[in-house]
Amino acid sequence: MRPVLFSLGPLQIHTLGFFIALGAAAGISLTVREARRLGLNEEKVLNLLLWTLLGGILGARLGYVLVYQPGYYLSHPLAVLRLDQGGLSIHGGILGGLAVALGYTRRHALPFWPLADAAAPGLILAQAIGRTGCDVFGVPMARPWPWGVMVGGTLVHPVQVYEFLLDYFLFYVLWRRRTKVSFPGQLFLSYVIGFATVRGVVEFFRANPVVYGPFTVAHVASAAFILVALVLWRYLATGRAPAAAGQPTVPQEAEAEPAWLAPVATLSLAVTSLLLFYLVR
């Protein structure tokens, strides 16, 4: 996609920044809705989300700088501030957001795991929308598949498309599962495992620093995410994690909605992202 989506006089609206902001707004709105269903304090939840968003952006930038191009940024330290030039790590963003969320919930006596469950569908929805505006393409195609895109005269894999389509599917799964969790934290850990799996699959079509054979640093990070999530799953499923006093630990019933609404809405979002990706170029 083109780097600048549109201009308002001297102000340039960058495509990636626009879609990240759009995804963040959608994710925050959905999470506040889920927090209301769980009986959580909406004002505190909104404050938490805003701080978490900031932590996520900082973590995403720091992760990219330290892992992908440390030499360049060591020589050009001021370039670290140039977010308009891209360079964000989704794994770093998740870790940065988690660090802020853990600190905030601890300080304000909020239940971390129910909140994490409330945020899970909104998180992956935000990632899907944000990925629509990403300008990082994949490796050259071995065959001229019709969905490929030309970049610098080379037909490459549109890894953004692969990822946001899988993200939308994961969003649908999490949305349907949100009232059927067996323990606090289950939905969030499902998100972590699902996202890490999605990124691990898509990573085979991306060009990132290789660790061994076809496996990159993002594969290693995704595998670590899955391993930690599985350990936490086993721990939380046994009921050994302490529950916050006075806070709900079992999801309340969601408002009744037509059975067709979730799949139609998810499909509509996916089609919209596809159209925007291929038309806004």
C-alpha cells in the first residue's frame, strides 16, 4: 500500500498509522463492551487500555530496534523516533502491552485474567485491521499466483493478506468462545496460542533474520509464546491462581444476538480489508 494515504494540507496521514489507529479504536471499543458484560469498572478499564496501547507501541518499536536492525539504530539513534518510517515488532508490542497491563492492574487492584479475557477478541481484531495498512511484503512467489503483488518489479507474497485473513478467523473463534471459558485467562491464552500459530505460519512467506534453516527470529518468539501460554494454561486450569476478591471470575451471559451476525460481520470486515489492500495502492 502507498505510504501516505491522504493529505490534509501540510499534514500527511500515513497508511500504516491510520490503520493502526483504526484498529486500536475498534479494539478498545470492543474490549470496553466486554468489560461491561463482565461487570468490571469501565472507566478503569478504558484508562488501562490507553496505557496498554502506549506500552504496546513502545514495546513494538523497541522490539524491532533491538532484534531486527540494532546496528543501524546504534549508528542512527534519532531514527528510533521515526515511527512514520515503519519498523514495529508485533511480539514486542504484545510484551510491552502486557508489562503495562500487569503493572496497572496490580496498582489499581483490578483482576488481570478476566480483563485479559475481555481484551482478547479486541486485540486480534485490532491486529487484523492494523495489518491491512502494513507495508512489509513477503518473499518472491515461485509461481505467478493471481493474488500476488508487484513490488519493485517482483511478484511477491502479500503476507499482510495472509495474516489479516487468519486474524479475522481467529477473532471469530474467540468471539464465539468468549462465554464458554472454563477458567479466567483461558480466552486470552487461546488468543496468544492462536496468534503465535498464525504468525508462525505466515512467517514462512516473510523475509526476516534466519535462526536455523527456514526458521526465523519470529518463529522462535512465536514458539516461546505458545510454550509459556501452555504452561500458564495448565496452571490456571488447576485453579491454583488466586482470584481477586469481589471480582467476577466466570463470564456472564452475553446479550442475545442473531446467529448470523458474528460470521457476517467478520466476513464483511475481511472483504473490506481485502478491497482496501488491493485498491489503495
